[in-house]
Amino acid sequence: MRVAKTMKVIIAALACAAGAYWFVYLPSRPADVSHVQISIKATGAFDKSQVGDAVEADIARLKSWSGCRVDAVRYDAKRSAALLAIEHSITASGGSSSISKAIDEYGMDNVIYLSNDISCRAGSQNSSQNGWGSWYAWNPDSTRAEHGWIFIDEGY
């Protein structure tokens, strides 16, 4: 009888520990960036070193996401230029966006788009953000710059 009570207490303690790990620790820990895959196709205004600095700034920012894992960060100069041109042309006829404002402030050739694949856990729910965009402006003299880059915005 005493062994059965002890086993029940041990099982309850293990269940509590597992629940705390699964539902409290995992969702609240800083993002895991230890296995991030980086892909840089720099054929534009920036060399690979500058884009590498943007990727470093992006990873540092994404690390603040709780309970997530950053799987990939990609830069493709042609895709970045095309997305920026589309964004700027859409707002030219009215409306505004933080990205278009950054293009006006820093110049089209000084703003880039990075694509991120991120997996997050919230309790028993998993979500994937594949192709999550991050936009940065090159301004190494700014006090707001991280590795020479100023974060502009993020999203799809």
C-alpha cells in the first residue's frame, strides 16, 4: 500500500514536471537559432559581408521571439529588389507603408528584404512561419543600427 502511494506521488510529480516543461518552459524560452540555415544570393548593391551583417542583425532580433526555432534566413538580391519595387509602386498612388517610407528615406538601394522560416510552439499548438519577411535599411552611422542595419518592419 505504501509503495502504491509512493508511485502515485512520483508519477504525479513527473507529470507536473513534464507539463511545466511542455507548457511553461518551451513557450517562454528564447528562440533557438542554433540550427539556422543561411542562404545568401548577393548580386545586388551589397556584398556578402554586408548581407551577412543583416542576417546577423535579423537572427539577433528573432532570438527574442519566445518558444520559437529559426530554421532558415535567406537573402536573394533579385527577389528583394522586386518586392521592394512592388511595395514602393503600390504606395506611390496613395497610402503608405513603413517599407515605402524607408525606401524614401534611405533609398531603394539601401533597403533589403530577408525571408525567414520560423517554427513556434504555444502550449500544444505548433505554427510555422515560412517566408516571414524582415526588412532592413543600411545606415551604419545610425545609433539605431545593429551591425550597420536598421530594422524597418516584418510580416508577409
